[in-house]
Amino acid sequence: MGLLSASIVIPFVAAFIIMAIPRDRVDVAKWVAVAAAFATVVITTYTFVNYDYTAGGFQFVERYAWIDSLGVSVHLGIDGISAPLMLLTGIVIFCGVFASWYITDRLQEFFFFLFVLVTGVFGVFASVDGFILFFFYELAVIPMYPLIAIWGSTRKEYGAMKLTLYLVAGSVLIWTALVGVWAASGTNSFDLEVLSTVKFEPWVQTVFFAFFMIGFGVLGGLWPFHTWSPDGHAAAPTAVSMLHAGVLMKLGAYGIIRLGMLLLPEGAKVWLPVLIAVATINVVYGAIAALSQKDFKYLIGYSSVSHCGYVLMGIGTMTVIGVNGAVLQMFSHGIMTALFFLLVGSVYDNAHTRDLREFGGIAKVAPKIAIFFAFAGLAGLGLPGLSGFVAEFMVLTGAFLSYPLLGILGIIAVAITAVYVLRMLAIVFFGPLNPKWTELPDARRAEVFAMAILAFFLVFLGVYPAPFVRVITSGVAPLLQRIVGA
Amino acid sequence: MNFWLFLPEFLAIALAFAIFGVDLVTPRHRKNMLAWGGAVGLLLVTVATVALWGNNVKLYDGLFYVDAFAIIFKVFSLLVAVFVILSSIDHASRFLSHLGEYYGLIVMSTVGMMLMVSAGEMITAFVALELVSFSFYVLSSYDKTNPKSNEAGIKYIIIGAFSSALMLYGMSLVYAAARTTTFEGIFAALSSFGTDLGLVLGIVLILAGLGFKVSAVPFHMWAPDVYEGSPTPITAFLSVASKAAGFVLLVRLLTMAFMPSLDMWRTLMAVLAVATMTVGNLAALKQVNIKRLLAYSSIAQAGYVMVGLAALSPTSPLAGNAIMLHLIGYGFSNLAAFVCVIVYQNLTGKEDISDYAGLSRRAPFVALAMLMSLFSLAGMPFFVGFVSKFYLFTAAASEGMVWLALVAIFNSFISLYYYLQVVKQMYVRAPSEAGPLPIPVLINGILVILIIAVSIAGIYPEPLLKAISAASQLLLL
């Protein structure tokens, strides 16, 4: 078994092992979860570090025949774009396990669904076959329903159903486009490397790229299909929000790149200007909406909509630096939002409220939470030295190269981001201590461990992004050449 | 004349009569023996059928085919019947009487299905169809004390007789034009002189008659009431095996008999498919009774198979593969769902969706089996339903009907909502009574086998697909 299939099989098998453990030995289940998540971190770090960025292309390739009559094979491989995203998934699930350390109700079932979800995510990033990619995509979406509906909080049934229906509705478009592309190719194969060599007719490209763009855009939080996101994230339990906003939403943007841009370059050329325009709305609207939120989680949710907008914006610039920035933003925002949701979850578990106005000065009693919140917030508003700056700078540079007006709007959004982040920090953590919270406990050990890991990556990426950018460029550059040259 | 080719049917008929006979000397409290005898007997018949694999024989100048296509679905019908009989044991002894005839009729109906999938000629097909139908007319009204069951039986027999009459009239018209009743003969006649009004009318009437059988729209009206009223094991049998046999006959008709007129019936089939999926899914959204929900879900699933029928082509085996895979996959998934309904009804007598609240706490394994079978029906990956639906949509797209694939995929999405309602009740809501439910070992065993089958076929479908491809190759020109 190769490394990539291991990264898919390990969480899947772990899910079943965890379910099989007797209910009175939950601690064993927790350590199995840690072991499995750690294994995926090791594997994904190895594949990322050993990815040969000078050679480019798909590496660590594995191929197993599956359904010959349809031309489907389990074809796995990572390139410069998916390698860092695999690493992101490993890091977030590892931290997610620790974020769930203190759940008491049916923890084993929770880990079961969580690890099935993670299997799906690893599968999508590692797939080089359209059928398999969609297989893992649906596998990642479906566990969201039980995870939110059973272990969630605010209006969990509504949030869970809304999220699931929206995402599956998006996948309707993806599925249709996939089947349509297969039929139009005449190659009887779903293999992406085969399909990428086919020159599709212009109308096929235009129609199906739009399907991919909107279908994946729903998951990526593209306005106006983003409305599932704030409700879904607010309702979801902490680890689920971390994984979802941190990793799953990146699947959306990744899908646009991997299926849309790779297979249908001419269609991409037609629609990417539309994408960047709408993404700019995402960025600005998300920031303004975040400004008016009173619930912590909704604020972070809209912040995610805004930051995911940067990803889509970067893709839409059709410049190497822009798309590089987009992928880097996927990684950076993934870490950042995972940290945000972890922190909010920690506060909520202790305070049992998420209303911003009820807090005040809790940095005095919960310094660890305050410090990490400051980290995440400053990364979010793009403070140099943290990862957010590098990614957003690259995206906005790309935007200025192609659509200067949108670049300006993007920068205005950064300013608005600064307002809501700093305001949130001020209202909740600093200022006089609200007497209600003098007994508020600080973050617990497992949570602090996870927070530290995430914060480390925020700093690392902000100070030394070169290893990431090198790898990402090797994937992005050839892709863009096809589109811009097309 | 190689009579060994008929051995499975002979054995099955002998088994049915044996059950009828032994029933006369079996005391009341030993009736379950008949069920076990029936199940074991059917398994032996299955072995005899599998032993025929590799044959590709046309008997009596095209009356009867023993080929891969027939063998696969004979085995399918037999296995489904075994599961139905075994899951009936508890249900029948609680709710029904005259158990000997009950089990005997199930076997008889299976014989009819075995004949239907082999039929190569219109009258043979009709007689086999009637054998199946008559058995079901009686079986659906078996719960004599339940007025809904009586109503189900009456509705089914009246509508069934009407549809048989339609089909027979259509057959006579086709015979008048083609001068022969064998499928091959009709094919030759259609190729040589094309279609005239009588032929068109005949084909449409035959399709209408069979449409009743498989609960296609607009011939589906009987299905929800009959499914709800019949004893639940019979509902399961009806929704899975009878539907599959009907579709197999339709596939044979369309590929072996009516293929030269492809342009005439392809669009019609596509439109009917859209209507069937849409009506089935939209109506299911509002259901409160689980049997009615599964009934409308079955109607929608028939719609997906009809997408495959619309994609049938003389040169490409994809649609044939897809239809067969979907019938088998849907069959086992639906059967698993019904077994869960049966056991819950046995223990609590309830069949409303809201009654399933908290099942995950009271009977975790049954809830899990129900979850997996519903996800398979919804087309979620890791289960066979995903692969079979993907196959169907790809087949439709390969014949230039991407619009049909889009409608079908959209319908699949709608169906997720009502399947999730059941999941929500089982996993999210709290149970109205606490305490674990005592699930019989037999039911657990059946569910294990079914969900393993559904999962394995979803992860590693290639062995099944190889067998299916052998069959679909035979249907090409």
C-alpha cells in the first residue's frame, strides 16, 4: 500500500476500530484517534517535504483498477496544489481530536463520523480520477449531517439539514458536469490525466465549467450560495467546525481548480472573471456582515466567508501570483479558522454563552485563550509576520495585475476585517473584567496543545513561506499556462 | 432436449407443492418448519441455478432462454425470496394465519419470476407474469383482520387485471403486425418493414401494461396503498423481486424485440422516467408512514431504472450494465430497509416514521442497518447505490441525454431529504420509551448479510459487474 492510500485507509479503519471499543473504555478510543490522526500528520508531512517541486506533476502515484467498463480506476497522486492541502488536513484533524477531548456523549460515534469525513477529504485531495474524486467528495459531505444534528448546539437540526441539502445540491451540478465531460470526451475514462489531454468543444467547456464553478462554489462559500455556512458552523460542534471551515470549504475551491481549470481551460477563461467579481462581493460582504454579528460563532462564520472569498478571488485573477496566493490562503485560513473555532468552542464550553456583549476583560482570567485569540485575529487581518499577510498580499497583488478596482475593494475589506477583529478582541478580552466571569476557567490542557500547534503554523508560514510557495508554484504555473495560453 | 436446463423451475414447483402438502399434516405450533423448509429448499434451487452458469441456450425456437441474463435474475429472485421467508417467520406467526399457503405462495411467485426472466416470447411472458401477479394478489390481502390489507388485495387485483388486459391487447396488435409472438421474430419484422400505427399502439400498450407492474408513472397509483396495506414482508418482496422481474422483462422486450424502433420509444421512456422519478420523490417528501415512504421511494427508484431503459442502445452495454446493477443494488438495500421495518413492527406494532425516534439507542444495530440501506438508496458513496446511480447517469450521458442525467441527479438529491428524516428520527431524537429492544438473532443475521453485500458491492463492484457484463453483452446486436 502506498503512502497516499495509507492516508485514506488509516482514518477509515480507525473509525471502525473506535466503534468496536467497549463503551466503558472511552479513553482507549481517544488514544486510538490520536494515533490515527498523528499517523496521517506524519504521512502528509513526509509527502509534502519530499515532493519534488522541480519535477512537478503528480507524484506518489498509485493506481488500482476498479470499474473497467466505465474507465474508473483508483488513481491517486498529489501535485504542488494538493500536497500542502493534504498536510493541512492532517494538522487540522490532529488538533480536532484534541479539541473533542472533553466530549462525553457518545464520543466513539462522534469519532467514527469524524474519521469517515476525514477519509473523504484525504481522498478528494489525493484523487486523480473524476469518479473517485466525487466518491470521496460525497463521503466527506454526508457525515456532516449526523455530526451536527446529534452533537451540535444552536438550532442544530436546522443547521445540519440546511448545510447537507445545500452541499448536496451543489454536488448535483458537479455530478452532472462530470458525467457530461466524460460523455463529451469520447475517451471512456474518468482519469483526469487522460481527460486533461482532450480538447473539448467551446460550448461544452463553457457550460460545464459553470456547473463546476457553481457546484464547487457552494462548498467554497461562494456568494450567494454561502448562506449554509454561518448557520452550519454556528450549529456544529467545535471539531466539526474546525474541519469544515478549515478544510472542507477548501475542497470547494480545490474542485474548481482540479476539475474546472484542469479539464476545461477555455471555459475557465470565460468564467473566471465572473468568479473574481463575485468573490470580491464575498470578501466585502462577509467582512461587513461579520461586523454586525453578536454571536461569536456567527462572526467567525462570516469571517470565513470573507476569507474564503480571497481564495476564490486569487483563483479568478488568472495570474501565477494570484493563484499561488489562493492556495496559500487555503492553507493559512485553514489553520487560522481552525484555531478560531477551537478558541470559541473552548470559551463556550466554559461560559455557555457566545454573545459578545456578555463578556468583557476575560483576558485577565483566561490569558491563554486571549493570547491565542489575538494570534488568530491578527493573522486574520493580515498582520505581517503571520500567514494571513503573505497569502492575502499575493492574492491582492494578483488582483491588481488583472482587475485593479477589485484589488482596491479587497484592500478595503482588509480594513473592515481589522475593525471587526480588533473590536471583538477589545469587547471580549480587554477592558474591565465583567464580574460575571471572575471564575471562568482557562483553556484545558488538550485544547492548549492543539492551539499551540495551530499558532505555530500561523507563525511559520508568515515568517518562512518559501517552502510552501515553491511547492505550490510547481502545481499552479503549468495549470495557468494552459488557461492563459488557451 | 436438455431437461436439466429446467431443473431449477421443476425443483421450485415441487417445493411449492411440498409446502402445501406438508402443511396439511403440520400442527399449528410447528408451522415455522415450513418456512425453514422453504428457505432451505430455495437455497438448493439456487445452487441448481448457479450450476447452469455458462449456458447460453435458446429453447423451443425462442420461447425460453437460459442465458447469463436469466440466470443472474433467477438467482436474485431466489435469494430475495429466501430472505423474505426468513424475515416473515416472526411476522407471520404474530399477525397471519394459513401459514402453509403463505410460504407456498411465496415460492410459487418465485417460480413465476424465474419463468418471467427467461421468457423469450410474449405468451410465455404473459403466463409467467400472471403467475407472479396472482400469487401476489392473494399474498397482499393475507392479513385478513386488517382492513388495509383487504383493500390492498382488491385494489391490486382490479388494477392488475386491467393492466394485464391492456398488455394482452397490445400483444395481439403486435402479433397482428409481426405475425409471430417470439421476441426475435418481432425484431425481424420491425427491422424489415418498420412501424405502422397498429404496431406502435401495440408497443405502447405492452409498455403500459408492464408499466403498471413496475409502478411507473402514470401507472403507479396502486402502489402506495398496496404497499402500505400488505403484510410488510410481502411489501418487501413486491417492491424488490416483482419489480426486478418486471424490469428484466422490459429489458428483454426493448432490446430483443423492439430495438429497431428505438427512436420511437426512447423519448417516451425518457419522459416517463422523469415523471416517475419526480412524482415518486415529491410525494415521498410528505409521508408520515414508513411503508408509504418506502413505497414512493420505490416508485422513484423505478424511475432511475427507466433512465437506464431510455439509454438502452444496440451497441453499448453501459445501460444494460447499469440497469442490472441498480436492480440488484436497490433490491438488497430496499430489502434491508424493509427487514428493519418488519422487526420494529413485530416488536412495537408501529409503522410511523416518528415512531422510530431514538432507535439508535434502543436497537443500535438495526438503526445502523437502516441508516446504511437508506444511504445506499440515496446514492451515497461506499454503498452500491452510489455506483449503480453513477453508472445509470453515465449511461444516459453516453447516449447524448445529459439533460436526463441532470434531472435524475437532481431527483436523487431531493430523495436525500426524506431519507434523512428517518435518520434524524433514529439518531437525533430521543426515544419515547427507554430500554433496549430484543432483536431476534435471525433478523440480525439477515441484516448483517444484506449490509455486507450492499457495502462490498459499493467498494468492490467488479466481480458483480463481470457477471453482469456477460449478461449485457448478450443483449447487444
